[in-house]
Amino acid sequence: PAPRAAAPVEADKATLGKVVQLSEFAAIRETLKVRIAYRDAQGDPSERTVWPLAMAYYVNVTLLGAWCELRQDFRNFRVERITASTITEERFPTEGGRLMERWFALQGQHLSAG
């Protein structure tokens, strides 16, 4: 008899989050833009192109720190809210490390304000 095709498996949030993290690591290392589908805290969807800069790990959440082309500003995206991601072939400018320095400086401001 012919082999049967495997039934599709729907990934749970934890598995999807790990896949997204691995993809983002590669994009950060290679300075490649990433297209993401994202749901905000209210569940509203959006699609964005981001320049991934860093992954931040906290006790209950993992964040992707990035420059968001849509908002023209730095944003932190909760990894579990990224519903899909595609690494593009397009590189983003790192400005000789100044882009990352600006993101880190903003993180310090947010921590000291809270």
C-alpha cells in the first residue's frame, strides 16, 4: 500500500516561539530585514518589516528588539505575539554599530523611568 501523508501538526505557542527565535538570531547576525505578522495586546493584527537588533529574555517573556519601518522607531515585539516571520534578502544599515547603541540607550531610559 502507498504510504499515507502525515497529518498536519499545528505548532503550539512555545514551539512557534522557539522557531521564531532561531530565525531572528540568524537575521540579527546577518543584518537582514524580517517581515513579521504580529498581534498586539488587544489581538489586533499588523504586518511590519523590522530590522532585528537583539533578543531580550525575561522571566515570563522574550522580546525582539528592532527598528520598525512602519513606525519609523524602535520597538520591542513579544515573540509569542509574532504569528509569522520571513527573513528577507535585504540587509539593513547598522550605521557602524550606532543603531544598536541607540537601541541600548533607549532600553536604559525605559528601565530608569519605570
